[in-house]
Amino acid sequence: MVLHPKAKVRVAGQDVTFCCKASGTPMPKKYYWYHNGTLLERKVHRYNSRLALKGLAPEQAGTYHCKASTEAGAIKSAPAQLTVLAQGQQSCKPEPEPSLVELPGECPHDATSSRYYNVGHCPSAPCAGSPADRSGCGGDVGRCCGVRRMELREIPCAGSLLPIKVVAECGCGPCAQPRILVQGRVTAADTGEPLRFGQIFLGGRKVGFTGYKGSFTIEVPPDTQRLVARFVDRQQRFVDTVKVLPFNRRGGAVYQEVKMLRKKEPVDLDGSRSNTIPLGEESGQEPVGELVLPAGAFLRPSGEVFNGTVKASVTFIDPRDMATASAASSDLSFTNTEGEIVPLRTYGMFAVDFREGESGAALQTGPVEVRMDAGQVWMPEHLQKMKLWSLNPETGLWEEEGVLRPVGVGRGKREERTFLVGNLEIRERRLFNLDVPEDRRCFVKVRAYSNEKFNPYEQLEGVVISLINLEPQPGYPANPRAWGRFDSVVTGPNGACLPAFCDGQRPDAYSAYVTATLGGEELEAVASSPKLNPNIIGVSQPYLGKLGYRRLDHDDPNLKKTAFQINVAKPDPNNVDETNGPIYPYRSLEECEKAPVSANHLRFYRVEVDKYEYNVVPFKESDLTSWTGDYLSWWPNPQEFRACFIKVQIEGPQEYMVRSRNVGGSHPRTRGQLYGLRDTRSVRDMLLENTSGACVEFKCSGMLFDQSLVDRTLVSIIPQGSCRRTAVNSLLRDYLSRHPPVAENNHTAAFTMLAPVDPLGHNYGIYTVTDQNPRLAKEIAIGRCFDGTSDGFSREMKAATGTAITFSCQERPAGRESFFQRLLTAPAEA
């Protein structure tokens, strides 16, 4: 499906048009349209690939999708929501919805001493389209709900007034068009070496190369529902890898680590004789099956039989080895006869590469036999459904090659064993798969939070949640026998729903291993020991006990805290305790996606040690549509985000909070006005005694949102302790003196500068990274800052390397206020 219908909002009486388009061989010409799952009559609506509805009535609201079919198969589009408003009904209410931001610790704003303030926000919902929008197929931007007016308020805050902008009115305007990107790195699954200058294909089209360190950026084409990318090693050391990459439809970049499987070393075969190659060699276990190549099976592309020496490389991805899941291709899905994309459960994949011994020219094969050992299939019902599949590298979907049928095979002195046998011709370089369609399916609800308070308004969007389906050994849930499939979903404003195999009869028939990453950073799962706390895990008892929730470090505290495992126990519809999540039946996807935050769900959270951010103009970095154009916006450009950090070395007996205060410095519209505050606790350098370092974000200098004048941000760096400045990086000092105006630095307890416009680098103690995702820009800059280099990455603080300023701090005599405290209580005097 190359064009999917788009969501529309109309007023009753208006017209609407939906469009879809499929491609294939032969080219699809038959289209069917469905409303809420019911086929619409072609005679009544006279549709083809375009569905036009005239004079809409309220009952015509709901979901619409199309299906295209040929004799080769069928494919369904994604559903599109049609909202029909009554006459006079507003699709965008002028009153903003509540949205809370956390105030600085010294600023309780009401009698309850709450640190949260309602700044309001406008939901980015589509507005009613104009009647002039006839075609419905164009790339029109459309109209969406957004901020129409903001107002400035001031909050009394420890002797001064803290400015804050709040949404005063919402209204309809052009929809934001944020760029949607997938970034990441491609590395070898075994050694971690990068894929240097590998080719990247989307569909059959080459779109670029990986970088020297294996990095890549893919811009997601408009109207993409399923992003299928193929990574090819031009030196042919690795098996071509086809990945279905998750992305954030609301804009910004999602980070993905892609693993490639190294090709097996080739063995020499005699093409004139029959040959057998084992499939799977997980240590201490029998092969999963074997590939039987009869004499004369190898063919040149012309069809001529090749009987010489063959260099044969067969690489098998063995699901009994847990480490292979990250290197497996595709998302293990196929299209059924109804055109739905549905999941497979794998018993192993293999890639073949046959070449002539002397010339190295590629060879094909005539009919060969694939045998699978029936003793490796632990679920008896799968024996009747096992099939052989090959991967279409352009669609990322598996296509049926044939059925595997039971045959008894004598093994000489060994006992007779049953094999599942199928036939195959190898005509092109594809990945092959021993799989069964699995219809016992559910969805698992997962949410990600910015901290372990789990406040509903502090959920994170753009987090990649990954779920690997495991087949546990009976009685040993922590020691699975094999993995079966994997899926990744990006969290939206209401979390994520991940498909998973499940079972209603045996809760532990399938288990799931779940992780979460944001910009390459792993989020933490909720602890399961020393005892389960249902309120913190997010799932009530007794269902939690049935799920058997265990964090990875449940039995061994040395293991990571960044994953959990559950039994995917299908909910019993007759048990009220199991009808409120976190597992939902497969047909209840909409219920899962729209579930309130009070419903059961599983949780991850970001571990942020003593870090605080305050923006005068509120902005959720995980939701780029929340950006507002304002002179006081921390990020002036929603298309690219420039993160700036300064490295502070602190010599003292403990860690200290360090604040950056960022105000307008040279722009006439913002001079002296606050942009925002950042607080960061210094991190101990494990190699230096009584030394810690802090990487403190500041607002970069540059154009403001109107892109007409540069502002050099006036940045003050203030450690929150009894500290005095003892050194300033000489290169930074020289740079600032050569680029006036120079900020006054007459108080030794702080450092003030008009921030440099240039991205200076580690020699100056300044770290600058530009990216389409603000969180990713910050993560990369922090990694470089910790490392003290302009291209490295570290999570261990090297406090004396690449530093801008040094402070010496000591324990304060009792009763004496620090400069930071005086700044809060009596700012004019300080």
C-alpha cells in the first residue's frame, strides 16, 4: 500500500474524499472500501481507489480503510478516522487543556506549596477542513488546533518574580510539518565493528550510505505507515539486513541500533554430488534442520548446470540463542488472504550464498529440500502449520514458499526421526524462514515517564519500546528455550501498545522480554524485588501475580535494571480483574490505545539524578508539536535543535548543584529577560580525589524565532554552595575578550558570559550539537562533555579534561548563607 487514506474532520453537510493506492505485480485494479469494518456497496458509492462521500451525516463518522486485491493477493490500508461535527460545534475549543510544569524548588506558587503550575496546552487535533478541499488526495498541509495567544505571568519566587508564559487561547491554523527522522548506527552483531559506507535502500531505491562509524539518518517519506530499510555491506562480509524501523509520526528523530549478522565462512562443495548442510548449531543442541542439495542442483543464471567446486555459505539465525534476536531481519509479518499484516513465530532463518569456486560468480539452485527436525517443535499444534517463507526485501514482508510436511527419515544406527520437509528453488538472494502463523495474539500496554514519580503529565513520547516474545521452559520462566518474534513501537502521548503472542489456557505458554530506549539511552524498569509493589509497577493484583512480573535483576543485583519479563497471560473476559489492562485481546487495539492512564499498564522511567529544567515558554521536548514561536523560546527553531553545554570542574568534598541562568543579552526584544534555568548536580570523578564535574546546559546564542537578529545569551553559572571561581579556560577567556561585549565577572562565586555564537569545542570547555531531536542533541553533547572530547562519548565523568571553569568549594560555617542562597532571598543586594 503506497498511499493510505488520511484522517479528516468535517461539519455535517460537507463532503469528504478518501484516497488509497496499492502497487504490485500485476498492478492492483480492484479496490474495496470499508466503514467501521463493514464493506461499502460499490453500486451505491461508485468508488474505485477514491471514495467520495457527499452531504455527510453524523452516523457516517468512524474509521474508513480500503483493500486492494489481485490474483496474487490482497493488502489493506491503515484506517483513517472521520470526525463529523454538528453545525456550530468547534473542533478546537478556545480554552486550553491543563498542562502542568514543575517550578524551581524555591518557588511554591500557592497556599498548598505545590511546585506545579498550569501553563495550558492546545491539543494538536485536526480542524474541520474547508469545503474547497475536494480531492482529499493532495499533500495539503491541512488545519490543526494550536496556540493562538499566550500571556506572560509572574510568580513570586524567593524574593523575586519568576516570569512564565501560559496559553491563553487556542485556535485553528496550518498544521505543523515537523521532519520525521530515524537515526542510528549499524554494527556487527558479534564484534560491534561499524558497517562503514554500507548502502541503505528504502523499497528498491538507494537513499544513502552509512558513515565511517556506521551512523545513518533516514528522512521518513510522507504518508509512510511501515518504514522498511535494507542495509547492504558492499564487501559482502555481512548478510543483507532488512529492518522495519519504528518512527515518531509526530516528528523528530528516533534512534535505532541495527545489528548485522556476519556471513558464515564458505565451505567447498562438489556440485556433481549430493550435499547436506546443517541448519543451526547452538552449542550442545541438535541442529534445527538441514538443507539437502541433490547432485546437479547448482545453476548458473543462464540455467546451465554447474558441477564444479561451489563456495557455499549458509548463515543460520538460531532462535535458541537469545543473542540472535537483535540481528534478525524484518518484523516477522506476512499478509494474509484478507490483506491484513499478521505475525509469524520463527523456528529459524537462513541466508544462502553460493558462488563458483574459481570465478566467484553467483549461483542459483534448482529444487532443493529443506528438512526441519520435528523434535525441535515444542508446541504440538505448530507441527501442522509449519511453512517455508522467503523475505521480500522491498516490503519487509515474508512470502510463502511452501508447506513443510512430516516424513519419517532413517538415520542409520540412530533412531528414525520425523522431519518436516519442504522444497525450494533459490533464484535470488533472499532470507528464508521456518515459521508458523500464530493467531494467539494480544497487545501489551507500556508507558514511559520522565522520572519515578510516574505523574500522568510527565509521560515521555518518542521512546522506542521493544518486546521479544520468548518460549519459556516449563517451570523455568527466567530461562527461556527460544525467542519467537520481536516488535518495536514508539510511545505517543498515551503510551504504546505492543503486539505479543499470548495464551488463555497456560499463562506461561509465552513470555515477553521488554526494554525501552530514548536516543540510545536505556530507561529503567520498575523493581520487582525485594517485593512486588502493584502501585509502582502499575498493575493491580491478582493479575500482576498471574503475569509473573520480574525485572532483569530480580535474582542477581549485578544484572541491568533496564528490562522486565512477564508471562503474556491472555485476559479472561469473565474475570473483572483482567479487563482493565495491561494485556488486551488482539481485537481490542483501540481500547488499548485509548486506555486512560488510570488503567493497568507497565512502566519505564528515566533516571535523572538531580537535574532540573525550566523554560519561560513551556515546551515538551518529546512532543515537537508543542513548540510555540516566541522571542523567549529556549529553542528558536522547531526544525533543528542546537544544544549547548559548558563543563564545570569543582574541587570540593561533595557533589554540588550547579545552575545556569539564561537571559537575553544583546537582542533589543529580550535583553534582560529570562529564557530559562538549568540545574545539574556535579558527578564525582572516580580517578581524582575531592573532584567532581558538571555538564551544564545553557541557551545557545543565535537567531531568535523571527530569524532576523542574533541574541548573545547572557549566561550565569552559579554553583549552589560556598564556592569561589579559581580558573577560567584561557582559550575561552581569549575568545570572549575578542568578541565583545564582555560580561562583567566581578563576583568570584559565579561565572558570567555572553555566550559564544560559534560552536567552539572541547578545547574551550564548550560542547555544541545540532540535531532534529532536542533530546538526542542533548544526549550526544552530554556524552562528549563527560568525555572531554568533541567526538567521543562517555558516561564516566572526566572532570579535569575539556573544562571551561573551575570552582573551589568548601563546607560552609553554620549560619552563613552561600552566594546562591543570598541570590534567592535578596537578589538586588547579592
